[in-house]
Amino acid sequence: MSQSATRPEGLSAYIAVTAAYWAFMLTDGALRMLVLLHFHRLGFSPVQLAYLFVLYEIAGVVTNLCAGWIAARFGLASTLYAGLGLQIVALLALAQLDPSWAVGASVVFVMLVQGASGVAKDLAKMSSKSAVKLLAPAEDGGLFRWVALLTGSKNMVKGLGFLLGAALLATLGFVWAVLGMAAILALILIAVLTAMPPGLPKGRKGAKFSEVFSKSPNVNWLSAARVFLFGARDVWFVVGIPIYFYAVLSDGTEESNRAAFFMIGTFMAVWVILYGMVQIYAPRLLRAKSRPAEDLISAAKGWAWALAAVPAALTLAALLSDGPQDWLTATLVIGLLSFGAVFAVNSSLHSYLILSFTKAERVTMDVGFYYMANAAGRLLGTLMSGLSYQIGGLPLMLGAAAIMVALSALLVGFLKPDQG
């Protein structure tokens, strides 16, 4: 059967996978905000808060390394179902947390649950991202457009999840919010299990785990650059900036806490939604339809250095400020939104280039390896976020972000065209 004849079935499956991925990312964003704000209110330090997300990121490293092989061996649908199911289990487990437990026991329990959630997230992500390579039209920059649309819309949905998590915490409380999200995901899982259209690859029995490790220099250099790109984001995003804003916005009363939750959740949501919108627009901004691959590689280098300038400027502002001040808070809001816009272009270029560099027969392997690097960067950023903020406050945290973006830019400089 010709590709044009099979494309509608495959496209329907891609739409189903993407819709399920959106629902998953809505709960993923909400859960992150719920955990961060709930445990900060309980008195956890920045480093303890970072610990809550460490296993989530470690799980992402391991999962992405294995998920590409699992999908190649058992099919893309299987990884999607496993991801949704595991996230439901993680949410139900988190609802069992007892506030009377000791801090150490609470940290270990939440780390384990977040680890399961990290496995779930990356199983679902790899399914959706790999489907793009297999289904996107090859002509007129179709691959870049489809990648940008999927990634941008996913981040917009996750941004809404941050806002949803803050709103649920302020209105329903932690336990009911978590249980409600588990119920919604269960309905989504039932829907995709019963109505998944045909079209996704079924897997091949001969797939070997050793194939996960890429022999392409471009895939390896881009994956290394991705580590530091996402480390630079999460070093401020995960712990430091939310805690700084909480200190500025809340006086410790219950009413003030609610208002702070909504404002922090709104900022994080706006940041991620803006990030997603720029990702969707990136192919037009870069005129990708009419530019050869070597031009886009050169563009990736320039945009990486442009991104490094933003946290460097914010570091200088933090050094000049004597503690939290209104002008510093306003500067951070404007600067971090600018960071998000430039970061989105960098991220879109990376997401396109990885699919451009890989071959259809090993797409799940290379995508899994690449997102393993992505998870390693988030792990690095998460660890550095709590540690740098607790040791050196805003200046050290933002300075670490600037250094990591610069390292990412240096690594992107090694990319070469036509290096399959």
C-alpha cells in the first residue's frame, strides 16, 4: 500500500497520541506546582524541595535510554499506554502521603512517587516525538512545522497545568487535587485503549538494546548541548525563582499564601505558554521553509549565544540589588519572559535538528537518546537550583544559568551539515 494511502490512518493515530500527551502534560505541570508549593508551605528548605524532583529527573535519564528500545521492540502505542497508566498509579500513591510523617520519610516517599511520574512522562513523550518523524510530510519544511506545533502546543498545555495546580491547591487542597487528576487521566487511558486508530509502528523483534547509542556525531553533539540548555532553564525554574517570588509575595498568612500561590502559578504558566507560542511560531521566524539544513545549523549557534546574554544580564542586576526589591522583581519578570522567548527558538531548532539528523529506521533510538540528555540536563538544573539558591541566592543561581547556556552554545558549534 502506498504512503499516501496509509497516511490518513497514521495521521489519526498521531492525533490520538498527541491528544493523550496533552492531557498527560496538563497533569504533569499541575503536579509539579502542587508538590513545590505544598511542601514549601510545610517548611521544606530549597535543597529539600530540589530533592523531591531529583528521582523524577534520574528516572527520565534511565527511561529515555530504555524507552527508545522498548518502542522499537514493542511499538509506540505500548509506551503511551504504559506512561498514562503509571502516572495514574503515581497520583494515587501521592494522595496517601501523611502530613504526620517525619520530614525524611516524606522526602523519600515523594521522591519515589515523583520517580514513577518521571518514568511515565518520558514514556509518553518519546511516543509522541517519534511519531512526528514517521508521519510528518517531508516537503516544504513539514518536519520542522510539525515538530514545532507538537512541542509548542505541549508546552502551552503544561503551562496551563502550572496554573491549574496552583488553583487546585488553593481551592481543593492537596489530596483532592491529586485524586481529581488521577480520575481524569484514567478516563483518557480508557479512551485511547478502546479507540486508538491503527497506524503506529508495531515494533520489531530483532531490535537490540545496543542500538540505543548513536554513532552519529551530530546526534551526540546535539544531545550534549541539550544537557546544558535545559540545565540552564531548570537551574532557576524548578526551585529558586518560585521560592524568591513566594518570599516577595507572601507574609505567611493563609490568605496571603493563597494569593501568592495564584500569582506564582500564573507567572510559571504564562512563561511556559509564551515559550510554547514562540516554539509554534519558530519555523516562520527562522524562515525554515526556504532555508537549507546548514543555514539552520548556523542559526542554532547564533541563537544559543543570544540566549546566554539574558541570564548574564540578570546576574548583574541581582548583584547590584541589596536583597528583594520591587525593581529587581520587575526586572526578573521581564528578563525571564525574554529568556523564555529566546529559549523557545533554541529548543525548537534542537527538536527539529534531532529528527533531521536521525533515520526513520532508528528514530525511537535516537529520540530516546536525545531526550535522555534532555533529562540529564533537567537533573543537573534541578540539583543546582536548590543548591545554588541556598548557597548564593539569585546571583549564583542566575550566573550558573549563564554559564550553562554558554557551554551549550560551544557544543552546538561542533554540528556539521550532512553528517548522518
